[in-house]
Amino acid sequence: MSRRDSKLAPDLSRRGFLRFAGTGAALAGLSGVALASPVGAAPAAPLAAALPPPSDGNYWREVERLFMLDKKVLFMNVGTVGSPPIEVVDTVDRVHREVAIGALSAYSDFADVRAVAARGYGCDPDELVISHNTSDGMSKIIAGLGLRAGDEILTTNHEHPGGNVPMAIARDRHGVVLKRVELPVGNDQRAEDYVALFGKVITAKTKVLLFSAPTYKTGTMLPIPMLAKLAQLHGLTTVVDGAHIPGMMAYDFHELGVDFLAGSAAKWQCGPGGTGVLYIRNKVLPQYNPNPLPEFWPVVSSSYPEAGGLPPRSSGPVESYDIAEYLQSIGNGSMAIMAGVRNACEVWDRVGRQRIQDYVLGLSGYLKELVAERWGAQALYSPKDDPRLACALTCFNPFRNSQDVYDKDKSGAFVARLKEQYGIVIRNTDFPVIGMTRHPYPVRISTHLFHQNDDVERVVDAMWKLSGAMA
Ligand SMILES: Cc1ncc(COP(=O)(O)O)c(C=O)c1O
């Protein structure tokens, strides 16, 4: 796969940086990002490099030690925001200082950062943008598609505002029609149900299939490859709100067969705040998705070729241009934040993305079993038994009187008291349920690589006691 060289302004060439930064420059292979320490000290050795072998019984406790999370609190709301490893915080801090000392600018496409991230996500650098967050990615996707009046987006009733708002703008601005399927909740469902659910409402006007995987409301991982196949059969463009995918799931983005995926780099990937991952299919790999690339415009860019415009999109396995470069190059960027994203991806690659996925899904499977044991499986809003629908978010009704789940204030009080009395941070969600007029307000718990089995037991015990006290 060909890839353009990083485009830096002349005074910001790699050589220029290094000359400026002096002889102590740290050569970490990152254009314009790896700079010398301002105090002349070499950056600390990566902590993740010192982990014991994964077979060591203490492995995940050592992984936990890579993070600086407050030990007085059990933080289980990664679905809202993660916590960067210590070495990522150090990297961001060091580069921020170097940038401040040198008053350095970064008009860059950050090709090297994209290369590291793309390797971890199973795609090519020309297909991967480090965005500002999921919402930013979703906005750029929806605004960039060639949608016209009467075209339909088929989506769900459990989407996040990060996707709902740009869809509403497309509706109000261009006359795009939004159609929603109603999603099932709970354990009594299978991946095939989703194919049938979407399949029966696709019409000749449907142009886009857009869904969250997993949904943030119930933690249901919609079966992305199965839905991508369905979309391909009908010639639709697939857009995935994958806010929770980077850092949680070890997906190879090519293999998913989708056209677009927007995710966060600051939730499960534990990168610096205000970072995201935007995947744009930029070549035709027939084994994953033989359909032509959709019309797509890099709507936020300061490097789009003003004279001449875009070449035709590729129809084969080699890209015709680097679409990610156009979307990455937007005025002056942050070297510190980009160095942090790169470092977070490196930590994940060192631990092993598949190992992380297996571990976090294992913890969430354990949590779901404990919930089913104490409260009964009917308390779960997340699926438990079909592994294709599983993710590391667990959503359930913690109340002894099951009707209390419809009491918004009581649900809010439950989350607040769990923090005040037990030092555990979770959140609640709310959503429509088929056949119900009222929304439930269940709780949602995130299990991640800095958690242990005993943390899962601790949150279950605490919630059981609290629900007893609130009965
Ligand atoms: C499914 C989903 N989409 C989008 C978002 C917005 O994420 P971000 O803050 O990365 O824009 C969230 C946040 O929780 C989410 O859960």
C-alpha cells in the first residue's frame, strides 16, 4: 500500500525539529512528535515493557499498576471516559513542555501516528484518522456522504447524540429521511435477530445502515460483520458508531466489512482526552467488501487539493489517494496529544489487543453471571448467552423491587450512593423498550484491563447491599 510522506511545513521538517531540539532529541520514529526532554533526560522506559509474562498469576495486577487511577475509588465507568496509562500522561506532559519551550507548531498529517494506530486496528494509515472523539468522527462521516433529499438512513432507537445530531442535521439540511428499528433488550436474543430486524425494512430508498456497536444504553454488541454483509447485499453504505470499540475489542477493521467506523480513543483505548479513531474504507478488498467505495467528501480539512479536487476513488486493493491525510490535516495540530495517542496504542499492542479483549469480556461475563445469580437473568438488559452480542459493558436493573427501575430519581440516587458509601463509580442509562411506555433507568458497569475478579465481586456485593437498603 503506498502512503504519502508526512507533510510538514518547511520549517517543521523532521530535520528542522531535531536541529531545534538539540542533540538530546529522542528519536522514537515519530515525525515532529518525539522531541528531546527539556531537562535533557531521556524519556522514562515504557512501563508496559516491564510486565511479567502473561502466564504469571500477577499479570493483570501488574497491568493495573500501569495506571494512575485513584486507589481510593473503584472506577467502573470507562464507557464514559478512560484513564491514560502513566507513561502516556508522561509523554503528553513532556511533549507539551517541549512544544511550549520551542513555541513549535505542527502543520502535519501525523502519518507516523496513524501508521502505529492503523497497525493495531487492522487497517492502513490512509484509512485511519485520529479525530477529536466519536462525535467528531460521526459528524465528519455523515456530513461527508453524498446524501440527497429522499435518501434514507436506516438506524436504531438506541443511538447516541453523537450520531443522532449529525443525522438530524442531514435531515433538516438535505431532506434525508431517518428510519429507526426498535432494538430488543435483555438476554433473550441472538445475532441473527438483528439481520432480520434491519433486513425487513430496507427499501430501494435506503442508502445507509447506521448503528452503534455496542449500544451505549444496554451494552449490546450488534453483530457488525453480519450487518455489513446485509448492507453489501443491498448496496448500502455501513456506518458504525463504534465509540467503545477501540481498546476494548481487538477487531481488524478491514475484516468487519464496513465503510466507516467512528470510535473514541479516550474511552477504552485510554488515550488523552479529546481523541478518537475514524476509519474510512479507502480501497476495495473483495474478500471483505466487494462494493464500490461510496461518494465521500473530507468536509473538514485544510489540505484538500483546491486546484483539481479529489481523484476518483479507488476501485481496487490500492488506494487512489490518502483520504485520512486530508481529514487529519486541519490547521495546527497538537504534537503532545498525538504523541499520547501513539503511546496509548503502543501500550495496547505490547499487552496484546486480543489478550485485552479476552480479559475484559471475561470480567464482564463473570459480572453478568453474578448478576444473574443474585438478581435473576431477567434483570439484565445486556445479552449474556450469545457471545456474538457480548461486550465489556453490563447493564441491569439493580433494584429488589423491579419496578423501581422506572424511577429516575431512585436510579440517580443509587449511582450517587454507590459512590459515596462504597467508593464505586458507575453510571445509569435510559432507553425505550419495545412494548413499554416508560423508560427504565438501569445501571451500566464497565469492566476493563485495570480491573480484577475481586473488583467484580466487590461491585456486585456493594450493589446487592445497597439495593437491599433502598428496597
Ligand atoms: C455509542 C456512543 N456514541 C458516541 C458517544 C460520544 O463519544 P465521544 O465523547 O467520544 O464523542 C458515546 C459516549 O459515551 C457513545 O457511547
